Amino acid sequence: MKLETERIILREFKDGDWQAMHEYASDPEVVRYMQWTPKTEEETREYVRRAIANQHEQPRREYKLAVTLKAEKRLIGQCSIINVSSYEDGEAGIVYVLNRNFWN
């Protein structure tokens, strides 16, 4: 899955994404109001591995997407469509988190 706007691209995670993700996933200020605590490098790597594995599930119940700046091709966060409970009814939740260098 890939979605584009004028400034950003939402795309599937790739193996090498963990380092850019770890920059914000380990930041206590970024995760302050999240349901999870700052991540270790191994936890971030495992999250990306699971996100990649989820890409092959059928039916798919989660879409974890990397948020990248189009011009720079830089990963700055993630957007997840979670708990897809009914494709017919279009029910799901949306979660996002961004590197704090890109807030505002």
C-alpha cells in the first residue's frame, strides 16, 4: 500500500526503516501519551519486522505505514490503521506518531 500527497508518502515499512523509526520511538517526549514506553533498538527492530510480516496477512487487520517526506525521502513517523474489524462496515482505528523534529 502506498498513499501520496503533495508533501508526504505513506508506504509499507522496509527492513532498513528501524533506525529512523528508533529516533522517535526511543524519545520519551514523543511517546509521552502513547500506550507504550520508549523502545530499545531491539524492540524497534522487532516492531519493523512485525510490520513487514503483517503485510502478508490475509485478511489483513493492521496497516502499519511509514510516513516519509516526499522531497527528502526521509522517514519521519508512522501511521497505523488498526483493529480492522469489518471491511464491509469500514470500521478501524487510526494511530499516528511523528518524530518531534517535525511537529507543528
